[in-house]
Amino acid sequence: MSTDGFQYFLELFFSGLTRGSIYALIALGYTMVYGIIGLINFAHGEVYMIAAFVGLTAAGACSIMGLGTISILIIALMAAMIWAAAYGYTIEKVAYSPLRGSSRLAPLISAIGMSIFLREYVILVQTADFVSFPSLIFEIADFKFLGGYIQPTEMLITLVSVVVMVTLFLFMGYSKSGKAMRAIEQDQEMARLLGVNVDKVISLTFMTGSALAAVGAILISSHIGQINYNIGFIVGIKAFTAAVLGGIGSIPGAALGGLILGLTESFATGYVSSDYEDVFAFSLLVLILILRPAGLLGTSTQEKV
Amino acid sequence: MKLSPFLLKNFKFTLLLLAGLILGLGLTSCEKKKGASSNEANTPASEPIIIGVAGAHSGDLAPYGLPPKHTVAIAAAELNKAGGVLGRQIKIIAQDDVCKPGIATDVASKLISQGVIAVIGHICSGATNAALSVYRGAKIPVISPSATSPELTLEGQNPYFFRTIPHDAAQAIVQADFIVKHLKAKRVVVVHDKGDYGKGLATLVKKELESKGVEILLFEGVTPGAVDYSALIRKIAQANPDVVAFGGYHPEGSKIVTQARKRDIKAAFISGDGLKDPSFIKIGGKFVEGYYVTSPADISTLAMTIKVNEQLKAKGQEAGNFGLQAHAAFTALIKAIETSKSTKPEDIKTALMQNKVATTLGEISFDKNGDVVGSGFSVYQVEDSKFKQLAW
């Protein structure tokens, strides 16, 4: 019985890890944009949704050409990332860039407007129905891992997320663009004076965040097997919650917040009831924000006047 | 038309002529009546049999009430043309209750005073319930084509009430029956989508299963649109049920069954009519093969139904949601009068419960509560990417 109990625990842990990785990938987009320009990009969930549709189209085109599973996955992933990055760039240029320097509420409203626009756009040009998403990840039976059954897709989702996040940390820490991003985060004016092209770096941030969301979108859509125009909504809210949980603006915080949220939901479902999944997740959020108002890894900065 | 100059000039004569004609007509009709009443001694009365049709014929809910009125009118006209029943013609009196309980009781009193022997109606459950209190006193058989509130028949306080539509809990009862009798399940997991329809159905199924002694291992709600359901799937795998009953709509249904099959859960899946949508199969693909779905039986291919639909179409009318149920109610009523050779409430009631009648809903009968048997929910199974109706 105890080994049984441990196996169940482990399986719930894998579920939480998978879900958490997806939350983390999307939370990174929220937190990077917030860190650099102090704006919540409400259209981020919609970029995730559009990336899923692009992946679907690309995968469809590839399978008509008769490519193998792995090449389809890679091509769909690349196409979705590039397309999502282009959307991120355009959204920033259309909805946020013209409002830079205005009141904080104006870009918030244009972000919500952008989100509604993108959703309606997909309804019009694609469909309002659910469409099936092909399984892009080779299908082999579940296998035992550390004594609990895990699905290969779940393992791949976790692995890819870890690789992507490590790459991002390296990029932020050591590349020139990453350093420029951190510089702008600290002091935009000073960075500009020192020769950093602020507009370009902000665009780059949007593009990176959107590409990360695309990775999450392709992985989870392939796992679930269906998408529609509304999939970005709940995911967006959960990822935003994860970003706040970890401390918005902090990149390790987003990753940690995503994992904690995913695991909490999974264990709440497994040991209590799936009815209370969201109750537990958001109670935890409230609890953490009471104890650490800036989030787990966030630093509270004082507004300079 | 020009009157002839002669008639115009002799105005008095014209009046006399008219009076004579009218009197003559009256005499002949009197004579006819006399003949008819003398007939009465041998065979049952040949005065028309009066049947009431009550429901919302105006107002917001008229789209529910008018089709029953139309189909009954068509059925009655056809029957009269063919010679009526027991040698008597049928006369339909339609009354509008606007689906309001207060008006429904007035309508009921009015119909009784006009001498109806039975009523087809009322349409809304609330109005029907109110009207039944009046009909009960007068022992008038009432057949509703559309009132689905379970209380109307379950409490047994309306011995003269019947309906040709299954009540709200019928789908849950069919599901539970199927799970117990056909799938022979002992351990069941019930999942729902927290919505009105899904949770409502799931709760009823759970109640029915428990009353049949089935063990409910889990009763869980999921959030529609959540990223994935793998934690719940693992919980189901851990519980190891024979059957998973899901209350909700097709997007969540296909997601859950897909993940469950990938996780190698072998349990049978069953759901309500919320899943009987082509896109369920389109999206679920091979993972939804073998999925059971309860849904109203397909009656569009019955010859009688096709005929009634054509008759309605010729008049520019439609069967709507309850038109065919009303037609079936009329057919069952006439058959009851015919077989019992009587228009007395007790005889009609007994005959209604004994007869099996071919109607626009297929072959139907009524159980001891007055609920329809043989119409309503069927079980379908996904087979080769199609919903196939099961006979069980």
C-alpha cells in the first residue's frame, strides 16, 4: 500500500510538473515584459493561442509533404516560434509603443483591446469550433520512471521547458542583448545614455516572450489534442498568476511560480477534489502575497519621485 | 351582384322568401338532429367527441404551444375524414393559457364546462401543474406533449395525467440502467464540468446509481478549458472504475477520454446528449471509439413522422419541439377510445396504460405513473466514427 501511495504521489508530481512547465513558459513572457517596461501584456495568452494555430497549419502542411514525426515537430515548433515572435513584435509596435510615456492605464486598455481583437480575428479567419491537433510527439506507451508511470509527452514537455529556460538564463546572463535588457530594467534613461537602443531591445523582449509562449503552445496542444480560439484565456490567467506568485519581473521567479502553481493544482486534484483545484491555487497565491507582497523571488522597489 | 328588378320592387316578397328559406333550413336541420338522436339508442352518441387542446398559443412561449395545436388539428381532420372514432366525429377546442398557472386553471374550468372528454396539454410544467388541480376533480384525462418536470408524475397524485415526453430525470435513469444492466458495472466514477447541464445530469446519474447499489468511487468537477486533466486522469486510474460517467459537453468529454485512453484506462465511458455532436468524433478520433452517449431517439425516419411533417409543411407550419409529441398524444388517446369503446375517464385511463400504439414517436405506451415508455432516450455508441443506436 505504501509503495502504491508513493507511486500515486509521484504520478501526481509528474502531472504537476508538466502543467507547471507550461505555466512557467508562458509566465516568462509576462514577467520579462513587466520587468522591462512595467506593463502587463494581456495579449500574451492570445499569442499563445495563435502560435497553436500556426503550429497546426505547419504540421498539416508538413504531413502532406510526407515528413517524419520528428521533423514535423521541429518545423511546426520553428514556424510557431517565428510567427509568434512576429506577432509579439507587431503587437508592441501597434498597441504599446505609441503609448510609451503616457499614463499607465492607457497601455493596459490597449492590451485588453489587442487581446479581444486577436481572439475575434481568429474566430473570423479560422473557426469558432474546436479543431483537433495532431499528436506531434512520437507515441510510445507510458513507461515507469522512478516507480511511477509517466507519459512520454509529459516527460518531453518538462525536458523541453527546462532546456528552454536554461537557455534563457544563459541568454539573459551572458549575451549582449540579455545584458542590455537587464540594463533597461534597472534604468531605462541611463541605458539609453550609454548607447543601448531601447526600442530595439524592448521589441526583442516581446519577441522572446512570444516565442517561449509558442513553445508551450505546441507542446501542450500536441499533448491535449485540440485547440480553439479561447485556449489562451485560462492559460494566460494561470500564467499571470504564476508570474505574480514568483515575483513579477523576476525570471527565476516566473519559473518557480509556474511549478508551484502546477504542483498545487495537481495535488489538490489528486488528494482533495478537482472541484477545489482553483480554490487551492488561488488561496496559495493570497497566502504568499500576504507574507511576501512582492512574490517569492520578487524585490520590492520603492518608487522614486 | 345585381338583384333582379322584380325582387327589388317587391321588397316584402323578398323578405318573405328569405324567411321561408331560413325556416326551411332550420326544419331540415331539426329533422336531421331528430334522426341522429333516435340513432343514439342503438349505437353510442354520434354527437362529436370534444377534445381540448391547451397551451401557450400566444405570447413569448407560443413557439412551444402552437405546433401541438397545429398537429392535433391535422390529425383530427384526417380522422374525421376517415369517419371519426366509434362512428363519431372529433371536435377540437383550443384554449390559450399563455403558460401562466393562473390562466391555466381558468382554461381548465372552461374546457370542462364545454364538455371535453380529454385534454392534450398543457405545455409548460408550471401551468400544467396548476391546471391538473382542476382536471383532477373532474377526472379528465390529460396528456401533455411537453411538461417535463419530474414531480408531475412521480408523486402519483395525478392518476389521470399522462405525457408523451420523457421527464427531466429520464436521461439519467436511462444512463444508470444502461450502466447497471448492460455494462454490469459495480464501481463508477462520475465527472462533470461544473455547469448547470453537466452537473445537473451527473448528480441525477449519481443518485440513480446509488439507489441501484452501485459504488460511486469519485464525484469530481473539472474546469472547462483547463490546460490539462492529467492529475484527474491519474486519480481515475488509481480508483480503477468499471465505468466513467461524464456530464458535460463534447470539448471536455473528448479531452478527458483522450487522456484517459493514452493513460491506458480501460473503463467504459458514458455521457449525455451534450456529447452527441459530430465534432466530438471529429476531434476525438480513435480515442472516442466505443464511447456511449444517451440522446433522444432518432424518429425522423419513421414513415408516420415523415407524413406529418409533410402535412405541416403543406400548411406552412412546423413540428417545432413538441408537435410530434402532441400528435402522438392524440393518436394514443383515439386508440384508447377505440379499444375501450367508451369516452369515460376510467376506461380511457385503463386503455391508455394497456395499449401499445404506433405513433410519430415510434411505438409507445404508458407506465403506471403516466410516463411514456418507448419514446425518449436511446443509447448510442461511437463505432467507425459514427453514432450507432444500440438495441439493448
